[in-house]
Amino acid sequence: MKKKIVWSILSCLMVLSLLLGACTLPAIPSALEPEQTIPPGTPVRYDVVAEAHIRTILSLESRQIALKEAVTALNAWEPDFVIQLGDLIEGRESQAVTEQEFTIALEIYNELNVPKYHVMGNHDYSYIDYVNSYIAIKLWMETMGIPSSYYSFNVREFHFVVLNNAGWNVVGEQLNWLQEDLSSSNMTTIVFAHRPILPYEGMPADFGNPELQAVLEANRAVIAVIHGHLHENIQARINGIDYYAFENLHHLKDDPSYAEVYIYPDSTIIIKGFGNQVSYDSRLPGGAK
């Protein structure tokens, strides 16, 4: 009799469990899965690739493989555009080797089936001692097929600015151009650069560009600055602007590091990282991961 009672109780519990399971709501998806948890409106979707450092040396062919894998993944996602944040190549050797590196890198990068943009890095043509060097900038522009090393473009309701701070701060003519560019646009704005424009905690003060920081903060439309150079993940929210340092593309034995970025009409930024790239959500306190 006791066994029958026990089995009856167990049977009832099993039925109750099944009923509850059928009624249970799905788990709330992570805020870093924008396909499932999204603010209102259609986002602008773009990809960021940083620090590919392509070389001709066979022992470093894994860098080329990482870029190819990233390009394949980005084409499958079909973003609105892709931007690489500089140091597409190593650029330490002679002009001949540097041109070979660019040929290899651009042959891969240009396989992207969407609009693609470039930021100049300090390694691009670094065989030239080119701090403030007009020659290096001119060669880089010719290689990329663009008329200026700093420029801007629009995608729907967003304005994007590309700066050239590869080996110098943004001052003088470029800073004046930026002020005019920002004042002529009333769109929400995201800025791309190669080096950081402010010293993050624990960094030397010479990483800062106070003149540039002041211009960006004075323009209330600027919501984010995205850069590479440091080969690490850093995020900070300072005076209303989110600053993101992106990880380098290639890591031995790891998948390539890059990010899908979603920017929504309400200015929410969701960064979905792959490989060693960290994910972020600007809706979280401080925009932290």
C-alpha cells in the first residue's frame, strides 16, 4: 500500500513538473545578444577589425588566416559597413616589403561585400620615420585610394568621423576641419581613431589629446570614440562619451578577434565581441561589459 502511495505521489509530481515546464517563460536573453534583446528601431550594424599586422613572413601566415576568417564571417553577417582601425600591416621593413604586405592585406580585406573604411595606423608605412611625415600620409592615401587621411560619412541617421592620429595628436588643420564637420551635422556621431585620445587609468599622460577631447565634449552629438593601438580591451565613460579600445585581430591558437556593433536610434550601443574581443552594452552602468 505504501509503495502505491509513493508511486502515486511521484507520478503526480512528474505531471506537475511537465505542466510547469510547459508554462515556464523563456529565459531572459543576455543584453549582449542584440538579435533577441533590442531597443526600439532598426540599428545601424557595422563591424570593427583592429591591428591585423599582416606580414610576408611565412611563420606569421596565421595573421593572414585570421583576417580571412574574419572577412568570411563579416560577409555572412552583411553589416552596413566594416572599418579597420589601423595597423593593417606591420610596415617595419623597406618600401618594397611594405607594399607587398599591403597587397596581401588589401587583397583579403577587399573581399568584403559591403562598404569598407580605413583608419591610418602607426605601423602603416612605419619604415619611414614619419612622425608628422607628409610622405607617409601621402603614400597611405594612395595605397587606400582615398583623398584624405581624415574624413566623415553618414549611414542613415548616424554620422561617423575618421581621424588620423597615427603618430601625432589631432591639432591644427585637422582639428579645425573636425570642428567644422561636427558643427555642420546634427546627427548622433561616432568617432574612429587609431590611438587613444585620452590617457586611461594607469597610462602615461602623453597618450592624451586634450584639444581633441575638448572639441568632442563640446559637441553633444558625439556619443562614442572607438580606437585600436593598445592591443587590449578597455572601456571608459568620461563626460558623457563612451571610449572603447579594441583588441587586436590575431592571437595564436585563438579565433580572430573582432566585433559586431549595433547602434540604435535611441543611441544605445551594443558591441558583440568575438575571439578575445570583449562585449559591451551602453545601457549598463558606465557602459561596462
